[in-house]
Amino acid sequence: MTSASKTVVSFFPVYAGDECGEKRSRQAVRVNSMEWNFQSAEDLAAALRAGEVSSVELADEAIARIERDDKVINAICVPDFDRARAAARDADQARARGEDRPLLGIPVTVKESYNIAGMTTTWGMPPHRNYLPAEDAVQVSRLKAAGAVVLGKTNVPLGLQDIQSFNEIYGTTNNPWDHGRTSGGSSGGSAAALASGFGALSIGSDLAGSLRTPAHFCGVYAHKPTLGLAANRGMVPPSEPALPVDLDLAVVGPMARTARDLTLLLDVMAGPDPLTRGVAHRLALPPARHERLRDFRVLVLDEHPLIPTGAAVRAGVNRVAAALVDGGARVGRHSPLLPDLTEAAMLYMRLLISGSVARFPIESLEQLRTRVAGLSADDQSLDAVRLRAMVFSHRDWMEANYRREVHRHGWRQLFAEFDAVVCPITPTPAFPHDHNPNPLERRIDIDGVEYPYFDQLVWAGLATMPGLPATAIPAGRSPEGLPVGVQLIGPMFEDRTPLRLAELLEQKIGGFQAPK
């Protein structure tokens, strides 16, 4: 590892076989480990139920590791150790009374952007460095109701608007595999925390790959749920009211070190907001389409018309493809049913950017309109698409939204023939820290050729634009030893299908490995 520092500037398990096999695997893990920090949440829960460890012991060990190692990683930006120890004591007492909940006594972290009563929520924005929300976000409430022990909050980029995690308040989160590189964004603190053994689970959010990209960069797992599957109330910019609104594109979701833990945490998070649809609706996710690898039908993509795929990521995609073939799955490389990737990327950028700038000051919009007027009509680059989207009219947005529905129908047709799509998350592994205050001047290096920084979002947008579930899984290492991940995109509201595929692939090719 290197340990590079940069000046911070402001920028606007894997168990195959039968039950006995699972027990033997768990026992082997425990015998070979002198600590609990890298155990799965599933294994920790089993150990807690068996009386092999207490929640207080787990909390103390996690806190000790954070205090020892987080000075260089900088993942935990708002620690909450006193309340964590109190929650751990409460969990032990509850278990002694015979209680058992899904996450009872499990140490977890929470992305800084979630409201937690009595803890600062800043989104990395200096004017809000002292903002204290009065109540927990709905997902924090669900974590606590499930018995989780919240260790603290994890770092984010300014306003959650970057593929890196740094801000003036809390500084820079480094990649645990190479401190000179980013951990990703905007859930970069959560991914780095998991890779460093700071808690067994974390919750984040995803609008532009913010769950999947950090997981890919840090070698962990994440799941972007179907749009609207998990309530988001309280994951809101500081000082704004925590209203139960339906967000466009953005979701909240789980992060973990195993695929099975993703499912465990998604089951806690999923469900409508009790203030709105929860009044009348109850969640009933369908089971995975298949239980065996050989029954899956998978489309594998490693090329995008708008940006090349780097060699390291292409190798990761192909490693997963080979494992699928070896496991007997039906694997395709092309399909006429696949919605047009170029139009998908442009629609995603239009919806993403128009929503992001909707509350810009009027004077800013006038300046943007002047810039847009100067664009050539022939300029169809993603930079031009993003700039035009900044001045979208409501009519423009409605047209883009209609085209999105056409794409959604195309995905429904595709998923009648396939069960999942395997593809990159970004074109490269984690890149070196780049804190140029003007992100439009940044570039992403793909095998020696530079491309506009935000063009790397097209793969994340493939699932985000139509609102599909996508599971990020580890898929090997780059020649430099950096983690490489891929995403498994599934049918809408069939989140258990890519999650099950992730679990089967974890058994086949391995999963998380702790940084050396």
C-alpha cells in the first residue's frame, strides 16, 4: 500500500452444500480467526445465539480496530462509540431475556447522509457542519428495531455528488488497498469501513453508482434495490424536512462482505414508508428464479458504445462469465432484445442532471442557457448531453421519461429470455485521488487514454435509469492488485434473483478478501 495525502478542496461466505457443510465452514472460519471483525453478519448472529461471544465484545473489538486503523483510512467520520456500547449492552440483555432479532447485537455503520437523532448530518457541506436532526431516518429506525449496534457514520463527498469521498469537514477517505486511490463515492466511507473490518454491515445510497462503485473499488458487496423498494425518508440534505417523497433514480440499499449478508440486510431495509404506501401495501418479494447456477440464463456485456472497458475490468467480467459457463449456466454475449445502450446512457444523463440542477439559482440557469446556445447541433457527446440537461424544460423531462418507459418495457422483454445481466460497474478499478475543484476538467484514464470524468457513469446508469436491481460483487484483482467488481442486473422487483446469483458465484469464484 501507499499512503499518499492530498490537499482537500471544496467541490460543489459463502457456504456451499448442505447444512452440515455450512456448520463446518463456520467452525473453520472461527478456528482460523483471532478476531471477529471480518466475520459475516450471519456468522456473528450464529455466534451470538450460541453464546460464543457477546455483543459488548463485538462492539469493543470493532471500536478498537477503528481507533487503531481509521487514522489512515478515514472511513468513520462521525463515531458514536458511547451509544454503540450502550446499545450492545442492551442487545446482550435482550438476548438474555430470550429475544432474537435479525441483527441483534451486530455492529454496523451508516452513511453520513442518513439522519440519526443527536448526530450531525452534513452531506460534507461546511454551512451545515453543526446540523443535528431531531429524529432517525426510517432506515436507521429499521436497523435499530432489528437490533443492530450503530458504531457511527461513514464519509461522503460534498453533497454526495462525486465518485470519490472527500469534503472540507471530514477530509478524504482512502482506499484500504491503496491509500493513494479513492474508495469511491458517494458511499465510499461505507465500502472502506467494510473492507477494513469496521463493522459487519453498512447502509448507503445509489443515484450514480454510489453503492456499486465503492463496492467495486474496495472489493466488497452492495445491492442497489429496485427503485422504490426501500423507503428513503430521512436520507435527506441537512436542514431539509424528512418527507416521504418518491425519489427519481435514487435508492437506499445494503453493503456487506458477503452476498448472503446483503440479503439479510435488504430484508430489514425493504418495504414501503409507513406514512405513505405502507398504510395499504405489504411487501412480498418473489423468490429467486433459480437456486442452482446451471439453471440461470445470463447475458454478459463487456463493451459499451460510448466508453471502452479497461483490460482489468474486462478480465473480471470474463472471469465471471467463465464461472457461469463452468457451472452450467446458459450464457449469451449478444441479444437483439437488449435496449439500445447509447440511448440508455443519454436518457440516464438527461434524467440525472436535470434532477440534480432543478433547484439551481435563476442566474445560474441563465448562464447555462447561454452556454447551451453555443453548442453545435451536431455535438452529441455526453458532455453536451449533460449541459443541455441542465436547462431542461418540463416538456423535455416528460419526453425523456416517456423514452424511459419504452426502455423499461424492453428490459421486461429481455428478462423473459434471461434472468440476469453481468456487466461492468465502471471501466477501471479505483483511480488515484483527483481533487480538481472543477470536475469537468478531470479525466479518467482507461488503459492510457483519457476520457471525460463523468462518462464512466454510463455502466452504473444502465440499471439506474430504468430502476432495476443490481448487485455488485467482487470478481478478482487487477494486475496491480486492486479489487475489480462487476454488477448483476436483475428484473424489476425480482431483487432476490441477482442476490441469489451473487451467492452462487461467491461459492464458485470466492468473494471478499481482506486487504493485506
